Amino acid sequence: MKPVENTESAGTVAEDVGQSASEASTQSGSVSAPASITTDVLPSASAIDFEVPALPTEILLEMYRKAVTIRLMEQALLAAAEEGQIGGAMHTAIGHEANAVGAAYALRPGDYVTCTYRGHHHGLAWGMDPGRAIAEVMGRSDGFAKGKGGSMHFVSPEHGMMGANGIVAAQVPHAAGLALSSHLRGEDRVAITFFGDGALFQGVMHETFNIAAKWKLPLIFYCENNRYSEMTPIWRTSSIEDIFLFPRSYGMATMQIDGNDVEVVHAAVSLAAERARSGSGPTFIEGITYRLAGHMAGDLETYRPPEEVEKQEAYGPLNVLRAKLKARGIDEKSLAGIDAEVDDLVDDAVEFAEKSPWPDTAETYRDVFVESGSG
Ligand SMILES: Cc1ncc(C[n+]2csc(CCOP(=O)(O)OP(=O)(O)O)c2C)c(N)n1
Ligand SMILES: [Mg+2]
């Protein structure tokens, strides 16, 4: 396995409906995975069909800075969890960065995002400040939900971040509601919802597929397929491993893409957003990715060999992006300079969060229930 160094990897898009799964699979060039993900089949092996324009180098550099910020913040949060500074479960998105960064750059201010409990990367990609984000995870008063949401319930409507959710797939119909409101108000806002491969087996997922396709909602379904649900690999839980084949049966346009490549993600989400804004309805994107850290802080990871993680790390989103930038003449020293700046920024963010006061007890029931004013 080695990092992809060119910008030509792409994804597959299939809008025809009524094909059999095997036809679709053959046409997409996807490979049926063996009974283990410990394989040399790279995500980009399934990536060929649509144009992936090269983004300007300055944008790629910005994306790199954002992806490194996410990575270093997640690492700092894992260290804080180990020190006992974080209550409750915390799931990091180490290895998932490109899905969030590529998508956020493809959408506009005013668009909506919802995501799972693994959502710190989406919050940051959508513009949330790292200091306040860390404060939220630590339950401090400067957090975006004054410390009441914590890691699993990131929310910041002013950034379009309409809520992470601890219940697998619960955020998906919420996004459909946001898309419906945009449609009913005659706005051109798009909603994107991120979920994992495990969410495909929740009933509400399929109810939302059906109604979104039927009503042509301006909605993007984005599956971050990291090939595990908690500690269980996908080949143990799913009848098919090409997740994008499920929504095709609802008549939805689908893509299976390399979720570790920001340019590919950007191109796919741009295409899906264009379809949504022009009234063509929802698109389902399966971003193949890999979780490089445990399912949650404290996960001993006894269910997968370290060699598997090392192998995937080589193709991790930061390595892919570094290789792209180097191919464009950005040298190691410049990249190390960005890494050092971000490191300082994240140190400051942690310090800010640690100094943030605990919420006052008077806050306990505030913002928990809607106040109608009528008693
Ligand atoms: C409805 C529901 N069932 C079970 C759980 C427990 N649970 C938490 S994370 C998780 C795995 C989900 O895997 P996936 O959708 O692939 O997302 P990932 O964690 O890999 O990002 C499960 C089953 C839950 N939170 N909600
Ligand atoms: Mg998963």
C-alpha cells in the first residue's frame, strides 16, 4: 500500500435504476471484498467514473491545515480523556478527516449538516472554533452548547451544524426535515447527513431514503464507510459490502468514492449539491475510509491487528494530501511549518478549554425544554 500521488483517482456514479446489484457492481468497477478487510484493495480501486478537477494549490493547503487541525485536536482530546478530563463516551474521527473537509469545502454557508456521535471533524470543517469545541467536549461553559451536549451532541446552528447524535441514524431524518424546510420555503439550501456503515441497518435510514427519493429532497446522504461498527467488521454484519447498492433500490443516484482523498470527496459532494439545488433530488455517497484510532477513547482494539491499522495509515487522508501537495512543489519544510503552527493553535485551544469555567448549576434546565411563554 502506498499513498496515491496523483489527482486522478475518482469515484463511481450510477444514476440508472433498475439494474441488478451484480450489474451495478460490475459497472462501478467495485471489487467484492474478501471476508476480511486486511487486504491490498485500496479505496481508490473503486474510483474511476467522474471528473475530479484539480483544486487550486492554495485551497489544498487550506484543506491540509484544517485536516491537521482536526487530527491534532482529536489527539489532544484522547490525551485529555486519558487524564480523566472528559466525562462520558468520546469517539474521535482520526482517519476520517478528508470526508469532512472535502465535503465542507463543496457546500455553501447556509447549507445544513447533521452527523453521528463521531462528529468533531464535521464541526471543525464547518467552522467551529477548536477552543470552544474542546470546551464542549470537556463539559465547560464556553462550549457551543455550554457544555451540555458534550462530544456526542455537537451543535452550532450559526455554522449550519444542526446536530451530532448519539443514536445511530437518528440524525438522518433530521437532515431530511431540514431539506424539506428548505424546499417548502423555496430556498436553495442543501442538507448533508453523515452516518456510518452500521447505520444502514436501521429502519429509519430506509424510511428516509424512500421519502427523500420520492419527494426529491435537496439532501445528500454521506456514508463514512470505515468498515467497522464498533468492534465488528462489516463482513460479519452486512449481506453486501458495497454499501452504495442499498439506496439504489430506492431509485437514488449513488456514488462510491475514495473518502480519504479531499479532492475526490469535494468533487462528489459538489456534484451531489448541484443535483440537489437543481431539483434532481438526493444523492447517496459512500466514502470508503478507515478509522485509524479506537472506536472510542479507551478502546483496547483487540479486535484488529496493529498491522491492519499500519497498512491503512499509509493511505490515510493526511498522507494522501501531503503526497498531492509535494507533487505540486510544496516541500516537507513548508508542511512541517503548517504542522507546527497548528500544534501551537491546538495547545492554545486546550488551554482555553481547561480555563473555561464549569457551567453554573442554574444552567441545568435552561435550553433543555422549549419555553413557549404561555405557561
Ligand atoms: C440505535 C443505536 N443502536 C446501537 C447503538 C450503539 N452503537 C454506538 S456506535 C455503534 C456502531 C455504529 O457503527 P457505524 O454506523 O459504522 O459508525 P462508526 O462508529 O463506525 O463511525 C453502535 C452500534 C447506538 N448508539 N444507537
Ligand atoms: Mg463504521
